[in-house]
Amino acid sequence: MELTHRFTVPADVATTFAAFDDVESVAECFPGAEVTSVDGDAFTGGVKIKLGPISLTFRGEGEFREKSLAKDGSSGRMVLSARGKDRRGNGTAGAEAVVALRPGAARADGGPATDVEVTTDLQIGGKVASIGRGLVQEVSTTMLGRFTDCLEKKLT
Amino acid sequence: MTRIELTVDGAKVSDDVEPRLLLVQYLRERLGKTGTVIGCDTASCGACTVHLDGHSVKSCNVLAVQADGAEVTTVEGLATDGALHPVQEAFHEYHALQCGFCTPGMIMQAADLLAENPAPTEEQIRQGLEGNLCRCTGYHNIVRAVQHAAGTPGTTAAPAADGGAA
Amino acid sequence: MIPTAFDYARPTSVDEALRLLAQADDAKVLAGGQSLLPVLRMRLNAPDLVVDLGRIDSLRGIRDIGGGGAVAGGGGAIEIGAMTPYHEILASDEIRQELTLLHHAVAEVGDPQIRHRGTLGGSLAHADPAGDCGAVALALEAEMVIAGPSGERVVPAADFFQDLFTTAVGDDELLVAIRFPVHPGWGAGYQKFVRTAQQWPVVAVGACVHLADGKTISEARIGLTNMGPTPLRARAVEEALAGVTPTPEAVGAACAAAADGTSPPSDLNGDADYRRHLATVLARRAVLAAAGHPQ
Amino acid sequence: MTTTEEAPTAEAAHDGEIGRDRRRKEDHRLLTGRTRWTDNIAPPGTLHLAMVRSPYAHARITGIDTRDAQASPNVVAVLTGADLADTQGVLANAWPITTDQVAPEHKPVAVDRVAFAGEIVAVVVARSAAAAVDAAELVDVDYEELPAALDLKDAAAATPENGGALAHPDLGTNNSARWIFDSAEAGTGGDVEDAIAAARSGGILIEREYRQQRLIPAFMEPRSVVVDPTGEQITLWSATQIPHITRFLLAATTGVPESKIRVIAPDVGGGFGGKLQTTPEEWAAFAVARRLGKPVKYTETRSESLLAAHHGRDQWQKLTLAATTDGTVTGLKVELLADLGAYVALVGGGVPVLGAFMFNAIYKFPAYRFDCRTVLTNKTWTDAYRGAGRPEATFAVERLMDELAAELGRDPLEVRRQNWITHDEFPFTTVAGLTYDSGDYESATAQAVEAFGYEDLRAEQARRREERDPVQLGIGISTFTEMCGLAPSRVLGSLNYGAGGWEHAEIRMLPTGKVEVTTGASAHGQGHETAFSQIVADRLGVPYEDVEVLHGDTQVAPRGLDTYGSRSLTVGGEALALAADKVVAKAKPWAAHLLEAAPEDIEFAHGKFTVAGTGEGKTVQEIALAAFAAHDYPEGIEPSIDAEATFDPVNFSFPHGTHLCAVEVDTETGAVSLRKYVCVDDVGTVINPLIVAGQVHGGLVQGIAQALWEEAVYDDAGTLLTGTLADYLVPSAADLISFDAAHRSTPATTNSLGAKGVGEAGTIASTPAVVNAVVDALRPYGVHDVRMPCTPARVWHAIQEGSAA
């Protein structure tokens, strides 16, 4: 399941890049998420997905597979991968998110802007993915939408 | 544990049960009413259908604690004084069962259907059985059996242990 | 499969239920249980506490609440307790005559066994985008009565459904009743499209229309099911229908906009394109049925 | 909708039991809830099992932490594949279709690698089922994901060199076996390439690719197993079709002597091939019970059943049909890929081979080639599902005959008539090398056409087309035959099948006059107790009520090869008939002795031995009592008139039939609804018309469901998306109509009963009838095919694409 979210941030690419680089701060935007440890580009944590009838707690680890920021600030890109499993052994989740940053059109006040594109390949597996019209997939999509909405608000 | 008291097939029973215990598990595991069976986990197949206070329900989709104070009739309580219920008779006569696993639920739902509508059309019978899956009969003979039972005296009056049909 | 262990409470009043919810960390409210129990059995949820509303008698019943109150329209209103099972709604002559669209939709919910246990309030609070009654509540411009720690509040259906499985009901609140304005003289049509009978709708459309002088559509309200994360109103269709003589061609043309502003899912039952198309066909059929059979 | 009485036919007038529509003996216990399902059985002290299953399609197990689960309340043990490695045995493949077949070893509980989502990685044993499930959630398994082979075509093409995913990397290939039949090589027909070349230059060539989607048998009773190791024997109760095969393979793969194993299939709630399996769950339960010395029980949930019980069908078929411009078929070439899933199941590899002999169906094709590859993927294993191989073949050829007719602009019935074997040509040896012993396709078709109102429906179709009615009518035809009564042991041996095909029966004449019958054919809904009672009552001349049929217990009926492939009546029923004849033969000297007459003067009729020309006689039941007492009997014979018989037929049986289906297709929504379904099946002699009609109805719906509703769907990571009955769409009564199912009879010549078998007929025939009808409705819209299941979305898209073309 691949999902793409796009938004624009009122800051230059380098500033936006730095904001994304702060895993703990970014995680605050995911409802129910917490980062328990950070070690260089790797981190561990959990996320409690709680929506309507569904309540699942995933624990796992993630890492930045790639981080590149053009020296001239013309582009930034990071690839973040994370995987986890449900606390009750009923499912697995894996995600690879590619964050692509490009300078956006200058703002009305003349300040810099960055166009952000987050492409997430989300894979829910195990029992939870097998039941009820892809309910868990739908829920995950919704949660991811809320996450990027929050990021957008946080950075703008 | 929660204390429950209910009437099952005419007999009063009481037990302490875990709140998470499903009615069908209570019937099967605690009361030995193994005539009622479990066919799925999503309330799709209807194999576990029983009557709860006179109405058909899927007993896998009701907690035992929710049945506290209620009257439950299972397929084992449907025959009265050794005589089969007209729906049971009709299922036999019209070969409306093969492996028989869906049969208890199918019979309980058919009995409920006829209690609510004593003279259903074929279409109404089919709609009335939409919550019960059968893999053997193709439903053809089930529909005929229910049509036949609809014309049989004694079908529409729910059995005494049923607590009466609404 | 058996659910995970939980504590169980069976309050006999709304106040008691609210107190339990306020104290609980992780509680689920059990109404008819027809959607909740499969979820618990699949262990997609493992609440600490289940609060069973089954013994709160005040939550059950169908009441004529007259023309006053918050509900506009002048035709009076009917209040349905949140814990009223579908089969009671289905058996009500009053609902069949005054809220025909609701009657039609309820007749299509699940299967007979589910309708014996399932409740209107339970399903609306569950807010499954494929549930039959959400779109109908929107089309009928129902109002939701929500009880909370600080008393009751009334939320229009349009503000009630917020997102996938998300409503205006807070964790410490309960949906206690649904009020439906009665629209004398309006016609109703409900079109549910399924692949097999007991399935959730692939798409469903509920329509109610008012015909001026019995000929021209003066006003229409259309609710869409499973065309996005929440039930939706097809506003573009409603606008296009105003003043239209309900011929198949004219209604069809107006209903071409049925999928405007929707974001239907793609799943095993159909892709989003197909659902968008289906919405236009079902909307036309629902509107024609509504216009052809005014009350 | 029509409700038609099942054809009473001539047999109804028969004064014996055979042909009577007896109400079933089985019914009473099933109607009143006194049934003995495996899940109802719990010896004292039974422990309950829960399975920890892999969420990944393909992964290495890098660690299993069972500590929390072990510490969970009421848990007795948590056992991993490593714990059970030495005792759990393996799951055998009984039909390696080629000598060089590639097959991975299949351990019941995975030891270091999982090859499909749902594979068992650990077993939790607890004092209650709930405690076992609670603890199973606490087993923490670490996996390292491996690339998964999922798509059938990709998997077939994958090699270590091209980097394609391999289901079992150590095997170096996903291709398990390649099996070819070529009529030119076999000497049964010409070279299909010649026929294709000729058609290419001046005839008609129909080239199509059809997808047989993956199905799930979805028997109503979830599988369940109870193992009691206490006492001298280990008793295993299982919801299985094959107690005898299970006992043999348990012994063969675990080292426990066969004599120490008793397998019981009590009441079994449907199978349809889905319980024709030796399962990881049975083997694991057996190993755990032996290890703990306690009775154990495992009953799967429905979602586990859909995930892990074997699936069926799942083939890609590439077909080339050559014909002359006058519509005479000159050759058929079949290239087939069959998805085995992660392991080669009990007879899974052989399923396409069963179809290989059937692609030519009822037709006189002069040249034929069948080339199939079985392919391993990281999905649930596949094996027999009602019809096994033959529905796939029938679908292909019946779809092709419709396509040929469309190409020619002719009525599809006419094209079939032109090509089928006529009644005066039997016995007929086909291009696939089978000899069809009997049949009458013309009569069955004529009867079906009349009952259907074929001409009227064609007229209505024309009218709707003319009026551009948004709801179009389609008519589908399927004239099928099948090889069934899976038996001839020599033939099965020549196909490399691991067992024979005989069946065994025993008749015990009890002193009270009751007749105790055992059969190795273990029923799961087919009504053996009734139909077999009829056969025995007829042959022995005893009251039907006095016959008791026992089955499904290796201690009660020790010899048998179980129930599948529509074999019970043609093989098992015949064994019973032969045993009954032996009883009569054994009783005859007793009768002569007791009646003080010469054996040659004794006549037997209606259960009574009489002295020719006198009224004096003894019933076979009276002789049974005399044999029990054994006070007075001829010298030189044993004091028993009991008999047993084993029957191994010389050929398969070949039921056939004509199925006609009318559907209405709503071109606005793509919805397909059944309008009318008529079938006339020739299943040979009918023992019980009521049971035969029931088998046909049920079969029809399973075939119709393949056409319209059912499909097991995986996502691109190998997760089964149709994991509940809310997602895997088994139809209900509300989705169907009543059927007009009649039968005719040209008796089989391969058994004395004349029976041909009926269990699979409806399923085999109905799928192409429905799809042909859907396509027929949509031909004016430029539609030539709709992939199964013909969902409304697929139908609607097909119309859009067809109309745009």
C-alpha cells in the first residue's frame, strides 16, 4: 500500500531537513507513538493505534537508511524504514517512507518555502490484515494521514 | 467472574462465568449443549443460531453475561414431548441437510422466520435465511422444507420453552 | 476464538455508565455488540473494561417528541433511543410511515439475527463508513443526543461523523438518542449494492425528495454510504435536482454528480472508479424511487 | 424462479430399495443436535492447543522466546518446531507425479524457516482453550523476512540466476514437476502442432488464457482433532475425510506401529476435498499428546481454517483450439501452470493431472497435447477441492466451445453437437486415452433444452438486445463429463500415485437378524448410511431398517481408502454389493442343510432361501441365528455367514450432463443475477434420487460460487486478505435461486450397480455454464471474457473496455 502526502513548509530546505531529522519531535505527531531510544540513525519505539473498534500496540525499530542534503540547499531526501509487531502477536507492520524536499515557490512575504513529499509504502501483515474488508489497512491509512497533517501544521 | 441465571431449553441454570465467555461457549462447554456449533468468528455463518427471549440470535456474537435473566432455546430444546418441531420434520422430509453442521442454526433461524411470517414467499424465505451459510445443499431443499413447514400446523406457534415469539 | 479477558459492568442508568467511563482507562461501550464482538474475538481490541448498556431501559424505545425542541421542519420529530434494536424499529408502523427512508435502510442491515441484537445507536457510534444508517441519518438531517459528564448536548448529524470510525462522541460520553425530523409528503428511496446478501454495502444511497405540486422536485437530500471515510451528503446532486421533473433522464443527469467530492475506497469489492460510477447509478435509482412513491 | 420436482424417473417404480427416495437415516441426530463432532469430544483431562502462526509469507525464524507464554496461567507447555523435530514426522506427498518431482520437506511445525503466512511455528498447550490462546499471544518470534514467491507466473520463471524469489531457496527452483501428455506420442491421436498449423493457414484458431482463481473449500465444520494417548493405543479423532490414509501415514512418518494407532472420523461437517489431507495440526497434536502422555485437542477458528487449511484450483491455462471453418475441432493444446502453494500436499501435485484426461471432454478431438508445470509459491498449499482438476479442464473446454461458436457466428449448442461423441459410438476411446463406457449426450441435451425453454429465452435475449435493455440476458451452456469413482489401482499406479483405489466392505450377520455393515468409505454428509443400507437391503432381501452402516473408525472398519473423487458408491457401494453376494453364497449351504435339500435345489429371492417347487424356506436372518448357535451345520464350512469384499474396478466411471444457465446482467452496475438453471445429469443407476438431487444442488452452488463470488486473494506481501467469511464470499440462500435438476440413466458398465458417481458433477458443470452466460449477455458490448469471479466491478470494467474497443 503506497500513500503519498504533499505539503509546503515556510522554511528553507536545510531547516526543514533538520526538523525531519529529529525523530523524537517527528514522532510526537503520530498519535500514540513514542520513541524509547535513539542511537545515531537508529531508533526504537512503539505506537498505539487506537481508532474506533481497533486498538493495537506495535513495538519495533527503525532507522534512517539514507539522509542527503544538497550543499546548496536545492534538495533534501531521507529514507526512513521501520518495522514492528503487534504486542499480542496478531500482526506486523513495516513502513518505508521517502521524504523528498525541494525548494518551493517563494512566499508572499518573500521568505523561503520547501515542498515536502512523503511517500510511504506501508505493509500490514499477519492476522490483523486478513480480516474485515481491510479494516486495519484503512485505519492505518487514516492514521498516516493524521500524522502528515500534524507534521504540516507543526512545520508551518 | 459474573453470576448469571438463565433458562436454557426449559431448565433454569446458574453459573459464575468470565465476562468474556461467549454464549455459544457457555452452552457447549458448561451446559453440554453441543448441538449448537461454532462455524466462524465474524457472525457470518449463523451455525450457532439460538433463540434468545424468543428471537433468533447468533450465540457466538452474544456474551454469556448478556443472556443473564433470559430464556434461551437451542436446537436441543425444539422438539416437544419427543415430537420433532415441524421445521425439523420438514428438513428430514425434504432432504434439507447433508453434513448437518449448519442444520441446528438453519433450523432455529427457519423457526424464527416462520414465527414472524407464517406464510412467507420463496423470496422472503431466502432473505430470511441470508445470515445462515450452508455449503452442502445449495439451499434448494432448505427453501422447500421451509415452504412445506410453513403450511404445517404448529409451526407458527413457537414452542413453549421459547418464551413466545414477538 | 474467545476475546481477551476484561472487566464487565452493567450499569442501569446513563449517569452510572458515564461515571464508569470517566473512571476507566481503556473502556469499550457494548451496545448490541454485533460489530464489537467480532472485533473482540479477533483480538483487534483488548479493552480493560466493557460497559454494557443493555440494562439501561431509558435508552430503548421510539418516542414521538412533537414539533418542538431543537429539531426544525415543522413536521414533528421522532426520537429513537440509542439502544433500540433494529427489529423494533423495523416493526414500528410509525417509523415505516413517518421515516420511510430509515425503515428501508434498517431492513437491509446485516441479517435477521443481527437485526434482533444490533442497535441504531450502537451502529451510529461505531461510525463504520459502510454502515447502513449513517448516510440515512445525514439525509434525514437527524440530531444526535450525546450525554456527558456535564449533561446532554445535541449535535447535528452533519457534525457527528468526523472521520473513519470517529464521531463527536468523546471517550467519556455516550450517544443516548437520535432525533429525526419528520417530513410529511417527502418520498424515500434506498439503494444498497452488495455482492452477497449479508455483505456490507459496496455503496449505498439513501434519498428523500419533496415534490412541489406532486410534479417537480423542490428539495432533495441524498446520503452516500462507503464513498469515503464517513457517510456523506451528495450536495451537488441535491442542488442539481432542485426544480427538476423526475424523469429518468433528468434525474440521471443530476445524479452524474453523485461522486463529486467523495474519496471512495478501493478494495476487493470494487475499485474507487467503479464506486464513483456506482454512486451515480444508485443515486438515480434511489431518487426515482423516492419521487415515484411520495408519502 | 422455478421449483421443479426432481425427476422421479423409472426407478421410483422399482419394488426394491434401489431407486427409492428413502429419507436419510443420518438425519435424526443431526436435526436434534445429538451429533458427535470432533469438537464435542473431550476425554477427561484434555489439554487444549493453540497454534502460533507465521505472519510472514517467507521468513527465517531467528528466535522464539516462549518464557512469557510458559509463565502464563494454566499453561502446561510451549513447544517449538525444534522441540518436536525428532518426533513430529513429516507430511507426506502421496502423489509425486514425476520421478524427478521437486518437493520441499514439510515439517508440521516449522523448524527454522516458514514458507507461507499461517505456517505453525509453535504450539501452546494449556488447561483451557482460552488460556492457550492467551499464551499464544505471548510467544515472541523473531523473523528475518525473505523474498517471497507469490505470483504464479513470476514464480514459474524465477531462477537463482535471474534473482526471482524462490519459495524454498535450497531447492534452486520453484518448478516442482512438469507433466506432459501428447496424443501423437501416446498413439491416441494426431500431432496438435499439425492441427494448429493447418488452422493457422486456413481454419480457425482460438487462443485464450484463462485464470482459475484460488478457492477455499470452506466446509462448514472447522477442522478439529483430539488425540488420546492413554492406554495401549493412541486414538486420534479428526474432522477428516480420510481416517484410513491418516492412520497409515501417521504410522509411516512417526514410527508408531500402525496397530497402535486408531483413527476415528466421527460426524464430519463437510469436506469437499478440503478434508482430504493429512494436516500439520493433526501431526502436531499427535506429537504433543505422545510427548505429554495426555489427551489434547485443537479446534481451528474459521480464520485459521481459511488461512491454513488447503486451498484449491489456482491455475493459469493457456489454450489453443484448432478447428476447420465448418466448426469441426481438429486439435487442442493446453499449457498449464498450477500453483501448489508452499508445499506439495497429499495429492496436490496430481490435481492438474486429473484434469489432463478431461480437456477433450465429450468431444472427438483428433489431436491433443497437455503440458503442465506445478509451481511452488509462498502461499497456503493447494490440493483437491470438489472436482479437483476436472472443473478446471471442463471450464476451459466449455468456454472454448462457446468462443468457437461466437467466432463462427453459430449457436453454441450446434457446434457442440457437431463435435461430441454420439450415443451409438460408445464405448469410445478418447484422444486422452480413456475409454468412456456409456453415455447419451444427445438425450440429456434434448431434455435440458426443452426444460429450459431454450428457444424462448433466445427470443427474449434478442428482444432485449434490440431494445438496448440495460439488463441483458445471457445463456450459458455446459455439456460436461468427468472421470470419477477414483479407483483403478493399476491406472493410479501407472500415474505414480502412492496408493490403490480399491474399497473394502464387510457384512456381519448378527444373531438377532440385524445386519452390521462396515465400509472403508467414510462419509461426511453424503448419506452413506442411507444409500448403503439400501444396497445391502436389496441384495440380502432384509428390511432396510435392519441394516446398520458403520464407518469412519479404523478399528470398526479397518480396511478402506476413504471418500473423495465421487468414489463411494461406484467403488465402496460395489464392494458392499459383492460382500452381500458372498453372504448369500455362504448362507446357501446352511439353507440347504436346514431345509434338508440339495444345494442346487435352493433358490434365493427377497431374502429367503426356498426349496424349488415348495413353499418351505429360511430367511437369511434366520440362517444368521443358526450360524450363531452353530449347533447343526454342514461339515467342511466355517460357522459364519459373514463376508467381506474388496472391489477394484477396471475403469473409471463417466457421468455426464447438460447444464443450461440464464443470467441477467445489469449493464449499469455490472451485477449478475441468476435467472434460470436447468441441468440433466446422467449419473448411471440412481440408488436414492433424493440424495442424488441434493448432491447436484450443492455441487451447482459451489461451481456457481466460483463463477460469481469466491476468490482467495493475497496482497503483494503474501498476506491472505480474504481471511474471514465476511471477506471470502460464500453465498447464502438469498443470493441463489431454485434449480431444475433432473437426471437420466445410462448405466455404468464397470460395476454391477451401474452407478457412476455424483458428488462432483454439479460443481464441474456449473462454473462454465455461468461464465458462458455472462459473456453471452455481453457479446454485443464487445466482451469476450470476464475473469472469475465475475464481480460487478469486473463486469462493469469489461463493458467499458469492450465498448471502447
